[in-house]
Amino acid sequence: MKKTLITLACTLALSACAPFAQQKPAGSDLTVGSLRFIGEQRLPWRHQFQGTTVGGLSGIDYDAARDEWIMISDDRSQFNPARYYRARLSYDERSFKSVELTGVATLLQPDGSGYPSREEYKRTNGVVPDLETLRVDPLDGSIWYGSEGDVALSLDPFIRRAAPDGRYQDTLPLPPLFTVSKENKFGPRNNQSFEGLSFTPDGRSLWVSLEGPMYQDGPEPTPLHGAVNRITHFTRDGKVLGQYAYPLEPIPATPGKGKYADNGISEILSLSQKRMLVMERAGVQADDGSYKDYVRIYEIDTEGASDVQHLPTLKDASYTLVKKRLVLDIGDLHLPIVDNLEGMSFGPRFANGHASLVLISDDNFSKTQVTQLLLFELLP
């Protein structure tokens, strides 16, 4: 494994920034042939940075105006208040050289306070965060981020927008379809809600994906059968432009006796108004309790698929699924480890004009896992 270079930078005042320069969409009408793997970097376990414990990195995006990357932690305010990090990644088409953390910002609730932990929730105002995805707004540089909610606490998933320094700005209005239910009869399953978020190349709308099927849409995937979940197209003010059914693959391996396994969408990345990359990530627990992760990247196209936003359930309904094509099975790279990959973003283009693509894993703050960043070249 390559030695990771982590350079601790001086504190970055995230709230003090120059006027925003509109970004050129990195994924504007890209075509996808294949992905060429270039290299890997890792962050140390529970690395300490500016008074916080780094881990649980579940989303990543490139801020072209600042030439920086942003990475969100799914820490439910247990180690430190909910937050996102800024970093610089050094790479070219030959090698992935280094990762340098440059700043951290606490994400704030509408009243200006930080998000509470589950323990604090009972005696404070606000909601417990489970932040799984984030994007830089290509029009104004603000930070959009998504939470999976908490079914046991009756907390709905949400998409919110913050200033770069973490100050709350707005919440995306959502249809009642995404309201959670303790009865487990309708709405998103616990820990299987908003996992993917991506702006269209023009920045005027955004896609949001569920990790797994909602209760009313059918059972979860198993090693014997797949499942169906929903990907929704929103305007910036919350109007639903369309919603489409995505076919999840079966779990790619059988778990140990009495052990856990799942498969779901862990991130999406827009290629055009109707095409996107989808990352499916499966975790399968062996007899000894250890996990193996299976990660596959697909290209999908919603052209010709049915708009299912008005279908209260997908069970026994008639509709056309999105078209889907496998681009890369990460397992085919034969890396020393494929960890819990959950984030995906385009970065600066290489000298040959091809787009770069970076994936990041959530280590769950576990000593048995790693925070890995994988670099690819997108071959048209």
C-alpha cells in the first residue's frame, strides 16, 4: 500500500471567501466507455484534525471555484458535531499523489445550533443527523447535503442547503411519500433513505436517490432476487419533475448463517439531464462476523422509463424501469481491499481532456475498516 501523505494545513476560515465564480459543469454531457484505475490514497484511522475525529466520510464533491474537495462525515454528532471537511487532492493521469485536509465546518440547524446526537436529542431541539451525501451548488457555491433520517425517532429524511461556513440556508420541500412510518408499512426503510444526490450539469435541477426500496414498494434484495427503489428528479425549489424505478441487483454473495447482508445505491452522479452514474454497494457478513464489500458502477438512462411519482406502491404496478449498464465492478481491480465506498465525484479534467473520478469510503469509525480514496480516468 502506498504511504499516505496527510499534510495538516493552517485553519481555513470557511466563512471568509471571495465572490463565487460560476463553475463549468464537470459532468456536462459526458459519454462513458470505461473507467481506468490510477491509484489509491488512505486517511489514518480516527485521524485528528482541527479538534475533530476524521471518519465516516460518506460523500465527496469537487468545488471547482476553490479547487478544493468537500467530504461529509456521517458522524451522528457522536464524536463531534455534524460537519464536512475540505481537502486538496494532488493527482494526474499517472498517479494519485496525496490528500491534504484544509478545513472543517460544522453544519448548523435553522436556529443556528449544531445537530444533536441521539443522546442529546431527547433534551434539545432539532433533529439527529445521518448525513450521507453532499454537493457544491454549481450556481452559487452553497453546500447541499442529505440526511437519511431515523425511523425509530420518527425523523424524516431531508435535503438541506448551507453556506460554505455551515450556516443553514434552506430545506428542500419533499412530497409526503418520503415521510417515515414506525409501523414499517410505508415510507423509507431505516438507514436506507437519501444516500445519493447530484445536480444536473446546468445546475437548475437535482437528482436524489434512495439507498433501498421503500416499505410499500416491496422487499429488500437478497442473494436470490433484486429489488426496486426510486430516484427522484427535483427542481431547486422542490417540485418533482419525475421519479423513476431503479432495479437493484441481488446481493452478490450469501452471508454466514444468521449474519447480515445488504445491497443498495450509495451514490449517484449526473452525466446529462437524463443519464447518470450509479454506485451500488453491497456488504456481506461472513460466519466470523467480518464484512466484505462489493461495489459496482453503472450507467443509467431515464429516457423511456415510466414516471412513477404518482404510484403509491410499485408492488404489482405496471411501469418501465430505467435502462442500466455495468461500467465497472470494483472487485475486478483486485485491490488489497474494497471498503465501504459511499461517495463519488468528478474532479478536474486531465491534460488529455478526460474527466477524473474519485470514490471515497466510509470507515464507520471502525479500526477494521479504512478510509480509502480511489482515482479513475473516465474513458469516453
